[in-house]
Amino acid sequence: MRQQAIELDGVIRVEETITGDQNLGIQVVALDTQNLAEITQNLAELDLQIHTSDIITKTYTKPFTYFERAEEHAQSQS
């Protein structure tokens, strides 16, 4: 099912966990609520149950710089 889910239009990420029966996280991008309903229906046709859903309106990110900081720290210790 997870391989089939990632092939659906609008699905951009599928994560599988080792917990119980709610072990898939699926991230989709939809144009509007109608498109979201279509994607949801396509997932249901794969016999996937949606237990919870969230609509994300904004995302904030920053670069991961741990390795740069570790290198600077190592140089300062020399």
C-alpha cells in the first residue's frame, strides 16, 4: 500500500513507523479542498484509513548547521 500511495497525484511523502495499526504518515499537497477530497478518496481506495489530518498553512525552517558548528568547535579546541 505504501508504494502505491506514493505514486498518487498529490502525495509527496510517505513515512512508515513501527507503531500499531496507525503506522503510516502521508503528506499531500492539494490545490484546494476539492483536490484534497480527491486525494483522500484515492487513499481510501487503497484501503488506507485516515485517523487524523491537519491542514498546514505555514511552515518555518532553517538550515541544519550542526556539522559546521562541530567543525568550528573542533578547530577552537586545537
